[in-house]
Amino acid sequence: MQMRLDKGNDASAVEHRLLGILREEGPQTLETLCALPGSSWAEVLLAVDRLSRTGAVAIGQLARCEYQVSLNGPAV
């Protein structure tokens, strides 16, 4: 059970980090976010998925196989 709680805290930390980057630097490509040091691409993709499902971020397609992540509406 403790391991599951730690995973949730890790996920929350990645989400907060992504939101901070989007606030400070503006929209980012998914590829750029997945290349950030300190988080695996899987953690980033899961965080982006969760944030998009809650409406905190929007994902738009720029080109074939290229996506942009941006804050959805006012800064969250």
C-alpha cells in the first residue's frame, strides 16, 4: 500500500512540474516534455493524460505525429 501512495506522490510531482514549465515557458511539444531530465517519458505521458482529462491542459496536433501541450484557459 505504501508503494502505491509513493507512486501517487511521484505522479503529482510530475504534474506540478509540467504545469510550472507550461506557465513559465508557454506551450511545449510532447517530445520536448518527454525529454525533460528527472522523469521518464512514461511518467510524462501519464501526467499529460491526467491533466488533459481534468481540463488543466489542452493537447493539439501540430503535424503528423507532433503534438503540443498548453495550459487550458487561465493559468492553473
